[in-house]
Amino acid sequence: MAVPQAIDTLSRRASLLRESLQKSQSNTESMVTILGSFDHRLSALEAAMRPTQVKTHAIRMAHENIDKTLKTTEVILTQFDLSRQAEATILRGPHEDLEGYLEAVDMLKSTVQHFSSNKSFKGCDGVMNHINSLLAKAILKLEEEFRQLLATYSKPIEPDRLFDCLPKSLQPHSETSGHQADGGKPEHQARSLEAAVYKTPTLIPPRVLPLLHDLANQLVQAGHQQQCSKIYRDARASTLESSLRKLGVEKLNKDDVQRMQWEALETKIQNWIHYMRIAVKLLFAGERKICDQVFDGTTLNKDQCFAEVTASSVAVLLSFGDAVAKSKRSPEKLFVLLDMYEVLHELHVEIETIFEGKACSEMRESTLSLAKRLAQTAEETFGDFEEAVEKDATKTTVLDGTVHPLTSYVINYVKFLFDYQSTLKQLFQECVTGDKTESQLAIVTMRIMQALQSNLDNKSKQYKDPALTYLFLMNNIHYMVRSLSRSEAKDILGDDWVQRHRRIVQQNANQYKRVAWAKILQTLSIQGLTPSGSSSALGSEGANNSGVSRASIKESRFKSFNVQFEELHQRQSQWTVPDQELREYLRLAIAEVLLPAYRSYIKRFGPLVENGKNPLKYIRYTPEDLERMLSEFFEGKSMGEPKR
């Protein structure tokens, strides 16, 4: 009974739902009809509004075009106004107000750029031609102003101003400036020169440099690089050359150098060394700085411009060094050659820095080539000197056996060489191949010493007295050893060399004693005395208890001793042993042999003579007299000089 009731309920609900759907369908159809009516009306309204919209758009576009035209016209008028202002400045010229003139040029360039970038402008060709013509005139006036500024402020710098920029040690009034009187230069001074502070000279006033830079920039931008470079080169090159001439730099060739007396040439070489430092550290460095500032930020080749400015001055400076290097070699030139080489080595880093770039390569290579040529000439001069020492054939004979002038000259020469140790080390590195550079100075020095000894051996043979021969050799070799052992040469030559030559000194001293004193010592020997045939009582001419003849004692011994000693004293007091220590040693060595022998002889045979007639005729000297007279030996007395 429950199931039929549920079905009935569902039927009623389905019927209600069907009625609702039918009403909804009817309402939808009515709404569609109404909306269709609205669409038709809107289409009609849109058709009616279209002409109005077209007119409104046209009016808006017209307003936009008018605004654009007004703005463009305003810009054009502004450009024309700026051009008129710039034209007035251009026509007045740059001399009174260069900065304003440069601003006017920039204005004209801006105007040209503006019109060139807006191709839509019509009818501006006439204006553009006028502005370009103005610009061309302006650039020509800028060229002239560039030339005038450089001419006005490019003045040769006076030597005194350059000297003020040098370290005190190199200023002309400095006691340490210039070449040393002895021809050498201490190593510590060379090192101090490398560390010395140089002040940068004012070649062009600092306030002018920005103006020159702006002018150069305008000229380069206008395509006038060549004109700009030529103006700058002509002005600065001539100024640099004039500054060097005022300083004393002159162009000399090999023949000029060859004709000079040595004193004049030596002075010029020392001046040249001074000029090189001034030129590189002050003038060339200053020119490089100016060139870099003037052309900074431009496309102009600064290195090329600087090379053209300095080329002639560098050539003049190096020509003198080249002439000296190629001139006839001589021993006295060695030290100035080393000085010249040393200054180029000292300036090498600065030259490489200042003359950087491909354009300056010729200057760098020329300087390096000169340094190598000087090194080669110096190295060849070593060989010449060694040969000259060995073959020295001067007829100068030192009559007193003292140190020969050649010996003192060579020793001083060698000692001066050691003032240049660092320079020579660098020089040998360029001239000598292999691992011998460290020992090359020792090798050269030993060869020179050997050449000197060989020459001294030959000179010693000029003496007729063999004793003087050995005294001469002793004096000279002792001088060599003493001088070099007290210098830096000792470290180079070594203790073996010193000890070996001290033994040679001793050997010559021993040979002198043997040759000079053997004969007189023989008179004090009992050997050779002739015994008397009688052993009876002594008469005035009898014999002593040794059977020795009194006559033999008087004549053969005492009288002979007196004559020989007086001859030795007269002769050897004129000889010289200049070294006090060696002189005293030699006197003592003679006394140690002579005086004991004389005392012994006097003690043994003196009574025989003293008991006879005229004993003072034969026994003229006491041992004390001999000792006093020995103290006069080797003093270099002249024959007429009184005895002490």
C-alpha cells in the first residue's frame, strides 16, 4: 500500500516541473524579441554618429601636427640663434677669449650634427653651407692660435734653470760634481747618482697646457692631424735643440774628436756625460710629459709626434759618443769610455720608458748600439793597454833603482779600474761569452800585471850593476804588491797572487844582498890569509900568533874593506828604496850580516894593526860608524849632498 502512494507523489512533482519549464521557455522567447529590437536601434545610432567621429579625429590629428611643427620650428630657431651667437664669436677670433671661441666651435658642430641627423628638414642647405664655411675658417684660426701659443710659450730653457733641477751632487757648484781628479769614480757615488732625485723642469706653463690640449683636440677632430702634428713638432723640436745648444751640446764627428788635445777632449766627454743626464732625465722626460698631455684623448699618434720632436736632438747627443767610440784608442781613454758606458747603462730604464712605442724604436736602438760600441771599444782598449805595458820601450831609466814611472802609472791605472767594478761586470757581460764574466776582471788584471813584470825584467837589464838590478826589481814588485793588497784588487787577485809576489820581493832582496855584499864580506873572512914563514918574535911587519902577515891584514883586508865600504856607501846612498818599512828591513838585514862579521874581525885582527904604525889609516870605522853610515843607504842622496 505504501509503494503506490510514493509513485503518485512523484507523478505530481513531475507534472509541476513540466509546467515550470514551459513558462521559462515562453519568457526566453519574449526576451530575445526585445533584445533584437535594441540591436537594430544601436546600429542605426552608430551609423548616425560615424561622420562626427571622423571630424573629431581629424581635428585631433591637426592639433598634434601643429604642436610638432611649433616644437620643430622652436628648435630650428634656437639653432639659428645659437649659430648667430657662435658666428659673432668666430668672427672676433680666438685670441681674446679662447675658451669662448672653442665653445662657439662646439656650438657650430652641434648645429651641423643636428641638421645632418634630421633628413626631414628641407631648404636648410644654404644654412648648412654657411655654417660649414664658418667652421672651416674657425679651424684655420685655431691652427694659427695653436701655432701662436706654442711660439709664445716654447722658449729655450736656460742652463741655470736646468742645473737647479739636478740633485745637489750634480750641480756645477757641487764639490762632488764632475770627473774625479784621479780619473776614477767611487762606486758609492755611482750608486748615489742612480738614486738621486731630479726635479721636473717647467717647459711650458701648466695653465697653458689645457688650452693646447683643447686646441689640439679640435684640430684632430676636424681632420687636421698632420697640420697639428707639424705645428707642434716644429715648435718643440727647435726649442729642444736650442735648449741643448745653450747647455753646450754640439755636433762633433770622428775627425773633430781626433784633432782635439786630450785635456780638451776629456773635458768635453765629462760635459757630455752631464748633458746626457740632463737631456734624458729633464728635457726628454719633460717633452714626453707635455706631448702626452697635449694630445691626450686624441687619435693623433703621440709616440710618432714625440719621436719627431726629439729625433734631431738625440742624434746630436749620440753622434759625439759615437765619434769617441770610433776614434783612435789610447789607454787614457779607457776611464772616460767606462764613464760614458756607465751613464748609458744608468739611463737605460728611463730611455726605454720615455722612448716607448714603435715610433721611437730607432732612438732606443741607437742608444743601445752606442752602449755596445763603447763596451767593445773599452774591451779592446784593455788589450791595447796590456800590449803597450809589455812593449813599453821608453828610455827613461831610474838611476837610483826606485819605482819606475811605468809601474806607478800601471798600478794607479789598475786601482782606478776597481772603482768601476759594477760597470766592468756589466761591460764584460756584453763582450764576453760563456761563464767567464765574473772572473774576467781578475783575468785582465793578472794579464796586465804579468805584462808589467815582463817589461820590468827587461828594464832591469839596463843596469850595469847587478845589485841595482835586483834592488830595482825588489822596489817595483814590492810597490805592486803593497798598492794592490791595500785596494779592492786584493779580493779579485786573491791571496795566492799576493803571497807569490811577496816571495818574489824577498827573493830579489836576497839576491841584492848576495851580489852587493858578498865581496866585502869576503874581506872579513879569515879564508885566504897567507901565514908568515917565521914564528919568531914579532917585528913591525911580523906575524901574529896565528901566523898571519900584518901586511896582509893591513893591505888586503882592512884597507880593501875601507875602500869597498866607502864605494858602497857613496853609490848606494844615492840609490832609493822609497818604502820606509822595506828600507829599514834591508838596512837591518845588511847590518845583521856585516856588523857581527866586522866586530869579529876587529876583535881578532885589530890588535895586530893597532900595535903598528898609523892604525887609524887602516881601522877607520868602528862598528857604530858602520851602523850610522848604513842608515844613510837607500836615501837617494845626490853626490854633492853632505853626509849626515
